[in-house]
Amino acid sequence: MIYDVKISARTKEDLRVAVERYYIIEVNGSKEVNAKAISRALQDGDIDLVKVIRKTRMAF
């Protein structure tokens, strides 16, 4: 299954600065979506305190 995920996070330099990012994630089950989105966001680098705002299953 493929999901479109929107996350909100804070930058490591200044925790008052919020950023939003979007990811397209492929997972086996819906329970894996949040964990995979958070791990992908943390791998991007300069962000911390990640929260999943929206996840939408994409149909192809």
C-alpha cells in the first residue's frame, strides 16, 4: 500500500521553528505508516520532534 503522509516537525537549531514535509511511503500494512514516516523524516537531517498530521492511502 502507498500512503501520502504530511508531517510537522521542529528544527534542531531552534525548536520554535516549525516545518511541514510531505512523503510518499510504501508499506505492507497501515500500522507501519506512522513509524516509517517518522523514521524517514528523522533521516532527512535537521529536524526533531516529528508528528504525523495526515496520512492518506493512495489508489493506483
